[in-house]
Amino acid sequence: QVQLVESGGGSVQPGESLRLSCTASESAFIYDMGWYRQAPGKQRQLVALINDVGATAYADSVKDRFTVSRDNTAGTVWLQMNKLKLEDTAVYYCYVQMSVTRVEYWGQGTQVTVSS
């Protein structure tokens, strides 16, 4: 069982930045790492993913504003969020998929609130 510990959420104004961090209790054999988010009344949706060789995927709504990165040795993934918008308000969940078993793990979620 892999545990994911998230940090970095908070409340900001539109146009500001936040950086989310997530560290897995085990760093070996992780394929995908990334972030999903869920706004009130909406389904959980992909924000950004990065695989073990650094290939990334982003939701169209965050391209050019958010950057996902990872440290394979440390088992840590970050999400740098710039130019935040009101519609970025959501609970952000760290996501990990193991490379061998394909088992998925989720963090507990961290709240990001963008308000003026």
C-alpha cells in the first residue's frame, strides 16, 4: 500500500500562483504521477500527468499555466500553478499508478481556492 502525502494548497487571488507537492511512501516502480481535481458538484477530472520518463499530459484548461514535474528517486510530484483563475477552485488529488501492477493510489486531497 502506497501512501501519498500532499501539501501546498491554500487560498489565493486570481492571477497568483501556488505550488502543490505530493510524496509517495515508496518511490520505486511508479509509472504515472500527477494531479486530478474535483470542484463542487462536478466529477473528478485530470489536471496533469507525468510518466517515469518525463512525458506529460495536461487538461486543455491548464495548458500554458500549470507545470507538472517529478523526482523519480524521491517519489515526489509537483504541480506549479500560475495565473490561477476562479474556475481552478477545487480539491486537488495526487495520483499515482504503479508500473508493474497498474494499481492506482490517491492522496487525501488538498483544497485550492481562488477568489477575489
